[in-house]
Amino acid sequence: MKFSIERESLVDALQLVAGAVEKRQTLPVLSNVLLEVTDNTMRLTGTDLEVELSVSLNLPQVEEEGSITLPARKFLDIVKSLPNDKPIKLTLNESRVVIQSGRSRFTLSTLPAADFPHVDEGVGTMSFSLPCSVLADMIDRTHFAMAQQDVRYYLNGMYFEIENKILKTVATDGHRLAMTEYDELPADIEASVIIPRKGMLELGRLVSGRADEVNITLGNNHLKATVDNTRFTSKLVDGKFPDYERVVPRNSDKTIVVDRAKFKEGLQRAAILSNEKFKGVRLVIDNEGITLFSNNPEQEEAEVHISAEVAGDTLEIGFNVQYLQDVVNSCRVEKIQLQLGDVNSSCLIQEVEGSKALYVIMPMRL
């Protein structure tokens, strides 16, 4: 194997593929990326057996074809350190790869390409396309509510539900829920799958900032996404997602409309003196607006008032301030709406206009 490539294109491809590679692996080859050169094309692939990312790049000239695996982190660090104005030359000599650029030269150990495992894609049963910007926005608005290492494994990911040409993305950790939808799917298909947390975050990274479309293929146990020269594959979570519609409050009798930027600032101030472990903040809602109260074991206290339009009776209720901040940070418009019932009821948060996203946060006792 012997070829040359521009540094910038190699860095971009490596950074994307390296996201699928776990730092600590039981199998040494899983710390490597697979490098394949055939027909003036180089393909880089990384996997952790749950998620696989693969990028193809055209090469101006290939002196010798071949395939090998290289240590992902070292390879990326070397390429990033090289000058941008000089091409990078890679040569495979027996079981070593020599990387040259200008007067710099590196020799990396390798493992055979035959040892590199791939995520089993299975057979795709349905597919659809949507703009990358739309999917990136949907993931960005909901990903923070996914559980992390919950024993209820079906919560450690994001739920995709497709029905009547509407795609919904839903995430919940049992204490909060985030949901948004896109109602312009061209394909009239029905499906419901759970994509694992890491796969969801890598898919969000793949589509972020891109103007083209992403094609998604769903199988019985996998999801495959293709964007231009990049292919992403993720296993699916084998489980039943909870009935999220049941936890969305529908008959709240108190409505608060508040300026998003002012609410965000108020939450930041109240969070400073909240209990580091429980992150609790108390909201006192009356006809003048919202007053935030927080305190900690050191007997320190914060009180922050925010003007708001309030319809309904006075209410005092507690929430995790980080959960409120996550929702406010994901909103895009000037004003947001909070709907509340009593002290034991969940809070429904939505943008006042222009969005189909909704958020539910359970209260906490303070």
C-alpha cells in the first residue's frame, strides 16, 4: 500500500471516524481504524461493535493498493500535527506504516485488516430521506434528555417513531422528556426504533452543519445513515419504549409566558447557590411573574425575580435547575410557555410559536 493525500481532507475524515472508536477496548483491533485503498479511493472505518462510521475519499494517485488497521488516536494526532501545505504520504512496509510529510516521518505499528470486525447491518426493510439540518436540529433539541447507563436499558437512547409521514424523536430518563417532530417525510412508512445513546450522538455529529440530505435505512436490528461519502451504521436497542404520550400533561390550569433570555439568566443566577448534589430550585409563581429561590447546605441563599405573563393561581413548586436550563438552552425563539397544574404535576414547556418541540419536567420536593 502506497499513496499520497491532502492533510485537510484526511484530518476531517479521521476526526469523524475516530468518534466511533472507544478509548478503552478489550479487543486491541477496536482501538484501530481500518484503512482500505482500492480503485483510487481510500476508505476509513472505525467501530466499537455497536456503532460504525466509514468515510470514502478520492485519491489523485495510488501507487499501490492495500488494507491495514492503524491506532486511531495516534494516527489522528500525527496527522493533525503536520503542516497543512504539504501532502501526506503513507507507505505500508510489512507490518509498519510510514507516514511522511515534508521532513517529518513517523512509523506506526499495525494490525491485519482481516482482524477488523464490522457491525452486522442485516437487511434494510425501509428507507427515507430528510435534510441534514432538520435531523441535526431534532437531535439537538432532544438528546439531552436521554438516560445514561440506566438499568432500564431502553431509556439509554432516542426513540424514532414514524407514522403518517411524521417523524418524531423522543428522549426521556424518567425524570424529564423531550420530543419534537418533522411532518414532511416523503415516504409513507411506519416504524418505531430505539437508537442507542452513542449512536445518536455520533449521528448528530455526522449531520451537524451539512446542507445536503441524509438517507436513512431501517432494518430489524440496525439503522444505516448515508450522507455524501460517509456511511454510519448503528445497532438498535432491543426493547419497548414507554408510552410517552401518557406523561404529557394536557389539562394544566396555569400558563406562564416568559422571555427566554431573561429566564435563562435567572436560572443561571439561581443555580450558583443551589445544592450541588440535588440542584433544586424553588419557583414561586404569582401575578407579578416568577421568583426563583435556591439554597445549599452552607446556608447560602439566592432569590431572583423574573417578570412574566401569568394566567392562573399562585403556585410554589420545585424543579431540578439543570433540567430547566437544558430545556431553555434548546429553545430558539424569544418567548417560551410553561404550563403547570398543582405542586405534584409535571411542567410542560413549549416555544410560544414556530416549533413542534415540547418538554416535560417532573417536579421535585424541596
